[in-house]
Amino acid sequence: MIKNARFAASVANATPEHEKLLVSQRSVRPVSPWHIYQPQLTALLSFTHRATGAGLASVLYGASIAYVTGPLIGLNWDTDTIVAVTSTIPAAVKVPTKFVIGYVFSFHAFNGIRHLIWDTGRALTIKGVYATGWSVLGLSTASALYLALI
């Protein structure tokens, strides 16, 4: 209670000079931590791991539901149709699409393995965390290129 009384008294006794000083200080203060801190690899990989997991699950569940319920509602969504449509897509569209899908899957799988390694108590130092992080990015890129080109 005393702190609040002191604060109230200091606010009541504030002069216009103090107000100007506060306004000038607020004008140069960063609005959010995003202006102060550089994004760390660990935070970016953590967010990306969650996003790829949610995306893969959404696509899997959506495609499964469409495959099962398609014939019931009159959509011709069976294996033959999927193969026929996929075979008509030009390579200029198919290869980049396969790369993106392959990268999402590969990244999520390799980062999951990284988390399993952490569960054993290994690579939990800053150096180990960054080494495994860059390894995940490199392996994901290499495997996505392979998957896109086969």
C-alpha cells in the first residue's frame, strides 16, 4: 500500500518537464522484444517443427476424410483419379511441389530424431544444439532434393 501511495504522490507532483522527459524516453523505447533480440536458430526450429507437424497432420486427415467420404457424396476421389490427375501435372510444377512436400516431411522427421537424441541426454549443450540444428537443416534440404528429383 505504501508503494502505491508513493507512486500516487509522485504522479501528482509531476511537472510538465518530467512529462516531456517521459514522452521523449518512450519515443525511443522499442515497442516489442522483436526489435531488440535477434531470432535464434533454436526458436525458429521449434516453431517450424510445430508448424510442419500441424500441417502434415492436417493434410493427412483432410486427404483421408476426402478419400473415405468422396464416393459417399458423389466425388470421384479414388486412387485411379489421383494418379491420373497427378500424371497430367507438368514437371515445372510437380518438382517444386514435391520439393516443398519432401522438405516439410523430411524436416519434421529429422527434427523429431533430434528431439529423440535430446531425450537420451546427448547434444544438450549450446554447441550441440546448434550443431544438430544445422544438421537437421542440411539433411532436410538434401533429402528434399532427392525426393523431388526421383
